[in-house]
Amino acid sequence: MVIDDDLNIRSALSRELRFHGFNVIPAETGLMALNKLETQPIDLVLVDIRMPVMGGLEFIKKAVVEHPQIHIIILSGTITKDVIAAIAPYRANILDVIAKPWNQDTLLSLIKAATFQEDIHP
């Protein structure tokens, strides 16, 4: 799942991940993502921190309680000491915290390792 209120980022990430063989469910807000988690199995979430309606931190707090097996990668332009402190209780579910703009190859390698998917595009 890709959760970001920026349509360009959400679309670009979704497109890139689909190209590499992943099933992607986009969501514009944390609240939309929580609703989708109730009806669809999700293994990995890429989530921004600052979003309207329900931001990434609130999403993480709720998602981890309701879906303790979920893995999360935070992609954000807002990575502060406060954010790091706020996510500390959820580190078991958070695979990484990556600043925007991110390195596409690094992100893709992290996602593949998290999902045990081999590269299908040489």
C-alpha cells in the first residue's frame, strides 16, 4: 500500500512498484488506508507523515494495534527528532524511515527484501 496525499508521488510510486511486479493499493490519507486494511490483506505500507484527515503517525498507531503483522516504511520530507521519538514504540513494525526525495534503487531493494520478492526485471 502507498499512502501519500500528493497525487504525483502516490501515482509514481504505485506505477514503479507495479512495474516490478507488486500489487499496489494507493490511499490518499491514513483514514482511507485504514478502511482498505479492513477489506484487503496488506503486507507492507509506504506512508508519508504529513497528510490531511489522518496523518502517518496516527495511521501507524492504529494500524499496528489492529494489524500487528504489518510492515511499514516511512517516506517523508518531515523526519524530525519528534517524529523519530513518536515512532519509537512501533519500531518492530517499521522497517525504515526514508527522507524524500528517496533513492529509487534503495527503496526498491528494501521493499523486495521485506516481501522476499526476487527481481523479475533484470
